[in-house]
Amino acid sequence: MGGLAVEVKNVSRSYRRAERTIDVLRNLTTSLPSGSFTVLTGPSGAGKSTLLHLLGTLDRPTEGEILYDGRSLVKASDRELASFRNARIGFIFQFHHLLPEFTALENVLMPTWIAGGRENADRAKTLLGEVGLEHRLDHKPSELSGGEQQRVAVARALIMDPALLLADEPTGNLDSHTSLEVFTLLRTLSERQAMTCLVATHNEVLARMASRHLAMDDGVIVSATVT
Ligand SMILES: Nc1ncnc2c1ncn2[C@@H]1O[C@H](COP(=O)(O)OP(=O)(O)OP(=O)(O)O)[C@@H](O)[C@H]1O
Ligand SMILES: [Mg+2]
């Protein structure tokens, strides 16, 4: 089951503020091939997070549509979007949003509990092993370093075997060494599982390490490079 092929077609997102309309994304068109690993850069306010929210079905375009393996979700209900999202999409954010009362293992299992499916503790342990935390299963987030917390968040994002992984400044909060570790981990896992992956980052070093690079400014893609 490879990664989702994603096509963004003429997508705009505007916000109404009193009398004004703010156009945050402007007629944006791009695509993420199945299994590709892409970095998204651009100045603060360019619209990166807005685009990730739309791709993740957390928000809807004002105009245009996004196709997932050729399928449009424009007419999908909120409930249909939520079940699509939970089954197919993984998220990693700058701040890990781990639940403080739960252990690393429990945090990784949380999406399976929310989905109401069978919990797979062996799979969660395997994922925590892959991110180098097999010896930290029973630790609460407060007992882990920042990099370790973010690696738990990576494992949690992968527990449902997403076909599309969206990461919004996943290393924004980490030192340069740990950033490189987490980024390399994402890239390796994405390659191994043929998962489509989009990582927004301000880190130019990491951006240069990706074979596909989208640069945004002021609500549009200003360059798309494949090396
Ligand atoms: N709910 C909202 N209402 C009005 N404007 C918004 C709203 N959400 C975002 N914006 C505006 O959209 C623009 C793009 O925001 P976005 O968060 O996508 O930028 P970004 O590229 O992720 O920036 P950063 O690198 O700082 O995270 C900003 O100018 C922001 O003020
Ligand atoms: Mg952002």
C-alpha cells in the first residue's frame, strides 16, 4: 500500500477579518508524488502551516480542491474527513503535544484507542525501538529530553501506518544535532514505508538534504526543485 499521491489544484484560502479579506493561499497548485519526501520552506507568514492544515483535512480550501489518489474530498462531511484523516494521515508538530499523564508507550498507542480499533502494543514497542527509545517505554514526557519527546511524537504519528505524513517544524524546538537526527529518522522511515511525507522547516541545512524542495512566499509556491 504505497503513500498517497496528492494533487493541490488551484487552492486558495482566505480569512475574513471585519471588512477585509486576507488571502493566505493564492491559487496554489502543486503535487506530492506517492512515496515522495518533500521539504517546504518559506518566511514566517508565507502560508506553510495553512497549507499543511488543508493537506491534513483539518481545514477546507476557500477555492480549489485537493485530490488524494485522484479523489476529491470537497463534498465529504466533517465526519468523513475525520475518519479519512485518522486512517490515512499522520501529523507531527513543533511542540509534541504528548499527554503528560501517559507514558511514552501509552502516548504512541493513543491514536489506536481513539480509532477504537485493536491496540497493538507490539507494533508501538517496535516503533519506539526504531526511534531509539526501547528503554524509555514507561517514561512520562516530563522524564524525557526534548529530542526524546519529539521521537515519541514521531512514533505516535506512525502507529496508524499513515499514507501521508505532515510535519510542521518538527525540529523547530531542538538543537541542531537532535534536529538532524529527527529529520533523518523521518526521511528513513518515509523511504522504508513508501509513505508520502511533507516537512515544513526553517532549517536551511535540513532543506538542502531533501531531494524535493518547495519554497513558498506570500501564499504561493515560488520554486519547486527536484534534485
Ligand atoms: N485564522 C486566521 N485568521 C486570519 N489570518 C490568519 C489565520 N490563520 C493564519 N492567518 C494568516 O495567514 C498567514 C500565513 O500563516 P501560516 O501560519 O500559514 O504561516 P507559516 O508559513 O506557517 O509561518 P511560520 O513560519 O511563522 O510558521 C499569516 O499572515 C497569518 O497571519
Ligand atoms: Mg507555521
